[in-house]
Amino acid sequence: MSEPEVECIVECANILGEGPIWHPKEQALYWCDNLKPSIQRYDPATGAVTAWPLEKQVGSIVFREQGGVAAGMEHGFCFIYLDSGTIEEIVDPEADLSGNRLNDGKCDRAGRYWCGSMDAALKSPTAALYRFDPDKSCHRMDDGFTVSNGIAFSPDDKVMYFSDSRADTVYAYDFDLASGMIANRRVFISTKDIAGRVDGATVDADGFYWCAHIHAGEIARYDPDGALERTIPLPVRHPTMCTFGGENLDTLYVTSSTKFLEPGKAEKQPLAGGLFAVRDVGATGLVEPFFAG
């Protein structure tokens, strides 16, 4: 296997780039900046970048079958209509927790939006995992977390992965696609003995779990048993999330952050906060499902 090629394709200096997701019909990549709130779009065919500023923080987005996007924001689950800039607030499952906001999220293959919350202070286990259904109902599925991340689903729809970054743990659940229920939470990966933590993640067509090792400057690939298969170094220390895209879903797109740069380190990482494309990784991804509502 040849060495992967890493290229910074957009020098956007995101404060907290997150949530990259490939749009198969548009052949374009969308992602967010959580802390300078915006949704951004990159067109690989032209190199054009479009940005839609937002008034409130956004943790993740998924595409809707009816058009536009659904988003997990600091004020709950919302629908965003990019053409008009309109935000429709649907439900805030943590309206009583002013220090929390929704964070990482993905759709399952039945079109439900799974999204976890986080304590913005990164200290208290007040966060939870939610399932937002196409009928706009919201269900609390698990709790006791600090920073929700790493949501992904196995290709056979039998396992759901979910990370609490501050607990240095990625969990696996038994997942039932028909009912949308999860059970049997167990430790899938522990990062307690390494430099980085698991942030955002995706799963390839062979069932391997790819994730950003934030604070360690690398992307990691774990096998379905949770064993580290390999890592890919990046020119920035704080990658945040990865997803597959491109015509053949064989390019790994990676967001990153400037938020965690130590004083005096910014000039040594001029590409921090940029959007990266990693090619020749020897794997292909899966199309991310749209929200069915």
C-alpha cells in the first residue's frame, strides 16, 4: 500500500471545525465551525467554498430528504434552510442545562438522527445521547457523559459506536435498526494510555472505525474488535473529525481546530483549523444516510 497523501484543501482556520459530511448528489462536502458558528461547503470540482454564518453554535449537521439540513445546536434540534437562512427550532432536550449544547451526530439507515450533548466547560457528566426521529419526537437513549463524540454505525447495522472524549472511551452498543434501540454498552476503545482522544469518527465499508485523535495530530483506524490497525499523521495537532467522500468514497476528509493551540504554537501550525483531504488510504466509505423527516 502506498503512503497516504495529505493535502490541506481549504485554509479556513476554523476555531472548531466539525461534522464533515459528503453530499452524494451534489458531490460536495459540508462541515461546520462550531465556535465561529457557520456551515461551510467545499466543491472539489471547482475548489469553491461557500459559507452560511449562524447566530448560535452548531455541533453537527445531517442532510434532510425534504431538503436543507437538520442540525444539533446549542438550542437543540433544528432544521436549517440554507437558501433562505431560516432556522426552525424543533426541540431542545436540555433547555434546563444552560452549560450544555448538542454536539456530534449521525443518521442511522432508517433516517433517525442520533446526537449527543456536551458540557461546554468539559468537566461535568451532564451530557446525554439522544435519538431524534423523523416524526420530530426526541428520545433520551443514554446519559452520564461529558463530551459526546464518535457516533458511527457498523455496515451491517448491528453495532453503534459512541465516544465520551473526556472519559477517554469509545463504547459499542448492540443496535437494532428496526426499533432504533441500543443495548449492552461496552468499552470498544480506551485512549487512557495514549496522547490523543477520539473525537469525530466514521466507519468504512469493511467495518473499520476511523477517527480523529485530537491532541495527537493523527487519524486512526481501528478494526472491528477495537485493535488499532494504523495511524496517519497530519500536519496539525488537533484534527477533529473525518468522513469519506469523493466520487468513489475513497477520499478521507478531515476537519481541524485552532481552539486548542497552546500560546506560541500557532505560527508553527499555519494550517491549523483547515480542511484536509487524505488520499490513497486503502479503504472506501459508505454514503451517510439522510434524515427521513
